[in-house]
Amino acid sequence: DVKVTQSSRYLVKRTGEKVFLECVQDMDHENMFWYRQDPGLGLRLIYFSYDVKMKEKGDIPEGYSVSREKKERFSLILESASTNQTSMYLCASRGADRGRETQYFGPGTRLLVL
Amino acid sequence: DAKTTQPPSMDCAEGRAANLPCNHSTISGNEYVYWYRQIHSQGPQYIIHGLKNNETNEMASLIITEDRKSSTLILPHATLRDTAVYYCIVRVESSYDKVIFGPGTSLSVIP
């Protein structure tokens, strides 16, 4: 089975702190994604990466950066956390599992910024 | 990606089959029907997808009508742990574009 893991399920941070969210997939997938999910707004794409050291902005990249130094790991960085970044953060990995290709999601990190 | 419409909520008795419908009348020839679900406070979970033939895996069955304008996800023996929001989306299989979920169907499995 495809496994996408995220470093934390719950995080509480203060405004202005630097926050690192880590995502690891174990299926050698090339494409990885970071989304945030908010009530009434659905999933919104922050950044994605289609290869090591490659990154592309999604729909809402402001206030975020990413790092992809190794194929299996895709990190989301909040340089200076703000209260409007309180959200559920979801990492996804795209690839084939048993011949079928789709995006697989991690368990999510619920971030609260005070 | 083509749009889909789903009922906002459904109930199902535990142990019975849950049949979740989805309409996708504007689906294109190269778009697949995907189903995900999201249990409260967890990440979305991939369930199944198909193009035109019916599909079955260890989680569910997917029935796609001959004209491909609608489909039904079947959970053959629903359990309480199947209570979740179920999302039907249509997209090209090879697309690495973002996934967009609609409101989905909130399924409640009742003891």
C-alpha cells in the first residue's frame, strides 16, 4: 500500500514563529503536493513538486515556501506564521499503485497559530 | 475537470450496502471517475477509480453507466467506520494537476 506520512497530526505555534511541516512517501513517486483545507473553501493547492529540487506555485503560495531535497520528502515552511494560516494541511503524492494512478493523501496536520 | 453532483447526505444501516450516486453528465472521453472519502479530521483516502468498466477492489465497487454520465459507489457491508464524507471527482488519470473536491456526500452509518 502507498504510504504518505506527515510529521505531526497537531501543532500549536505562535504568531511569527517559523514552522516546518514534513511529508514523506515511500513509493518513489515523483510528484508531491501540499494543500490546505478550510471549511467552506475545500482543498486549495499551495505548492507542488514534480521532481527533486523542483517546485511550482499552486493557487495560494503566499506566506509559504517548500523544499524537496530528496525524492521521498517534501517540506512545507511557514516563514513567519500568522493566525490566518491556522488550517488543516494535507500532503499528497501522485503515482501508480497496483497499476492505477492517482493522488494519495497523508493523514493531515492540524495547525493552530495563536 | 468535469463537474459532479452528489446528494449532500445519506444514511445507511450498519451491515447493509451503501449506494452513493454521482452525476457527471459533462464527463469527457479521457476522464476517469474517482472516489475518495474523508473521515473527520483525517486526510482524504483514495477508494477506487474507473473509466467505463465496472471496478471492484477490497474497499468498494464502482458501477459506471453505459453513457458514463453517472456512477454509483457501493460499499457492500457498511460499518460504523465507513461514516465519512465521500467525494466523487472526474479527471484525466495522468493529470498531475491539483485535486478539486466538491461538497461530497456525508454518509452516516447507523447502528
